[in-house]
Amino acid sequence: MGLKVGIVVDSLRRTAKLGDAVVKPGGSVSPWGYRTTARLSVAPDGRVGLREAASHVTVALGGCMVAHPSLAALLPGLRVRGAGELTLRVSVATGEVTAMADRDGAHIEGLPDGAGTGPTAVLHEVVGGARLRVSAGSFFQSGPQAADLLVKAVGEASGLGPEWSGGPMLDSYGGVGLFAATIGASNSIVVESSAPACADAEVNLGERARVECIPFERWQPCPVDLVVADPARAGLGREGAAVIAATGASRLVLVSCDPAAMARDTSLLMAHGYRHTGSTVLDLFPQTHHVEVVTRFDLT
């Protein structure tokens, strides 16, 4: 964890010119058995695995030490025909399984009875006390441990709680509605570009939120008090930062999965009058170089 904190500190110093930024370590998921989703390559004989580094050759897997046990147990028996990749997901809460091939008409053998296949297949996971529907075609965190840690860190940074009396919360790049469903705001707007994730968010949130299915950079800003933003690895960029600034939100909580992108976004947000007030580093991908950062910004 210390190394990952150091990477974030260095990125903020080099790119955002913040030599005294507050950066603290947060939690970590279990070092092994934490992933409930795997994107797998299909070998010519139908077995599934991972590609060799810098290669298209598939190395078949008989198991995986970072995969949740119920996911790892499925790997040896799977056979896939007519596809190049397979996304496999399991639910810790319910035991449900979904599988989605990258080509229509693929044939998948070895799945348990009741498993859902295709992009519209769904399972349910519980995070922060909320039951969430997750379609096979929707993005979700590496597992419920990671989602729980993120929800806790975002909730702490946002300041939401029983005493919250602010106006609407914007859950931008909102996915299946993870943060709108868990951190306590009763009046939320979710903006998400993925149609399957929007459908999930509508089910997960019901009347508690308005879901707008549109790329965030094209969304028409409206006044909100709090923004939670969880963009893709490339970060907010100039367009995303400008849309957030146009909401007039007094507080922003930014979830970043790349320290360099987080530092670039920090510079962009500072130009819009936001002040970096602290970053929390989470280790959601042990055994890898990946770093997750939750950062709070307040409008000056």
C-alpha cells in the first residue's frame, strides 16, 4: 500500500504541482480470491484462459488465485465454441452466474444450471446494504469487497449522512447506480452512457433517482450540490471537468483508477475553482500495479 500511496503523491506533485497534497491510505480487499468478474480468452480447443503477455496465444486456466472460489471453480470445465472472448461473472450474495461471449451464436458448455447467458442476463449483488441488479453487459467493480470499500470511501468524502440537507446529488458515469443507491442521497441524478447499465440503474433506484442515458460530456448540466464522478481510466478530461463545473456543485468526489489521469483531472478542476482537499488510496487489485483513488474537491 505504501508504494501505491507514493505513486499518487508523486503524480499530484509532478502533474498538478501540489507538493503538500493530503494523501492517505485506505482499505484493501483480500489479497487472493477477490475477483467475481473475469474477461477470458478462448483457446482453439474451446478452453478458457488468459493471453500471454504481448501475444494472442491463450493460456488455458485450471484455476485462478485472484478469482473468487466460485468463479475459479468454473474455469476448468468451461468450453466455448464460436467466440474469441467470454466475460464470466458470479454473485457472492446469491450464487448466480452470468456469461457473455463476444459473438452472437456462441455455444458455452460447463455452466451450472440456471446460469444466464448473453448481454441481457442478470445477477444480483449486495453492496452497502443495497441489492443491485447487474446485467452481463454492464460494468461492475472487481467484486463486492471492492464495491463496499469504494462506497465507504466515497460516503466519507461526500459528507452525506442523516444530517444531509443539501440539494440533488449527481452520480456521473453512474453505471448501475452504485453510489446513488448506497451513500445516502434521496434526490439523485444518474448520468450514464451504457444502455444496459442505465436499465439496471432504473431497477436499482426506482423513484429515488432520475436516470439519463447519455454520454456525460453531452449531458445538459443542471444545479446540484454534490457530484460523484467515476469516469473510465482516461479520467474526466477537459469536457467532463467543464460539465461538472457548470453544475455549480460545492463538492465533488472523484473516483480514479489511474493516478496520472487523476492528477491531470486535478489540474483541470483547480482551473475551475475546485480545491483538492484530500485523496484516499484503495488497493482494489492486489498483486497488480493498479491503484484506485477517491479524491474530494471543494469549490473555493
